[in-house]
Amino acid sequence: MSSLKAWLSVLSAFGVTLSPLPIPVTAIANQATQKSTLEKLADIFRPTPRPSRSRGGGCLVTPGEKLWSDRPVFIWDFKVGKTEVRPIAVSKIEVQTADDQRLVWSQALTPTSQSALYQGEPLQPGQYKVILYSLGGSIITDQQLPPRFTLIEEAKRQQIQAGLTQIEKQLRIKKASVEAIALEKAIYFSEEELWSDALQTIYSVPNPSAELHQFVQEATQKMCEESKVAVTP
């Protein structure tokens, strides 16, 4: 959401008890007044949702318009119905190059899937489009204006990789947990305005805490709530 209040409402839905881990990792004199990592993430992690661009209601949550990861996670939230709203079953996902529509990757999905991890050859810098198919084989995403994302240029990718490596190295010395490291990386991505990578980082944490799990669920829902419309399949 573009509004800071919307993101803070995600945090206010539950208590945050994570220890503060500043970024960059430096000695801070007044640790007692430092915001928790999740609070900092809620303050700065405020992506702008894109229009639905689908035959159904909802949106493709990730990837966003620009991306660092060459193996992205695709998260969607498409629903249908007026009185009884239910998820739209997605049977297949495709990634194509935006300029010549060359198929880069395709994956069959279970009907209840709402996310997919890219498992093709590492993506190269450039623009791509995403196409989702229903169980009947029809295209859910807009055929004229399908969701697109751009993998950033290699020099910038390497710069960010160096920053991520430094964060992980310093936090491992402090014996930080996997979740704490992921949160710091998410903040780093957010400060680079790579909110899709930030969400992917925390979405991919194995065995997340209850606080983080709820944060991800709330954030995902709020990213789409303004663009959802009830439609007929």
C-alpha cells in the first residue's frame, strides 16, 4: 500500500517482540530505544499495488515492477464471486520475454496453489511478462496487458549482492537467527525500493514465527485489497 498508515495497521494487528537488528549492522549506544526490526520493516516497506489486469478479481502480488532475484517467487491472489467469494483455481504459470514473447519457463500447478517458485534457468536482466491459466485453459491475466517485471541490470545486482553478503556475515558472527537475518535483508531490499525481493525474502523463511507469518499474510492481503473486484469466471 502507498499509505504508511496501511502498513502500520499490519503491525498493529499483533504484538512485535523481535530484537532490534539495525542495518547496516553497527554498534548503537541506545539499544533500548531502537525500533524492532519488524517495526522498521513496517515503516519503510510500503509498495504500491498495481491494477488487477486480469479477467478475475485480485492481483499478482509478486514480482513487482523491478526485481533483483533471478529466481523469483510468484504470489497471486485472484478471487471470483459476489455473494460467495472463492479463489480462482490456477492450473499453469508461464514466464515469457516481454519483447518477443519467447517462453522462458512454464509450470503446471495444483488448483489450490497461490504461489510458485521459478525453477527455470536463471533469468537475465531485461523485461518479462507473467501469464496465469485457469483450470479450463483460459488466461486469467490480461492478454493485452499482462503483468510485467524487469530484472535489474547486472552491475546493480552485484552491488546489492555484496550488501546482502555483508549483512549475513556480520549477523552470523552475532549468531542471529535465520529469521532475523531475513528481516534485515528485507529492510535492505526495501531501502533499495525492491519491495518484491523484500517480500520474497521474508515469505521464504522456513518455520517463521507467528508474528512474521501474520505479517506476511496481512501484507499480502493489503497489497491487493484495493484492486479486487468481484467477477464471473
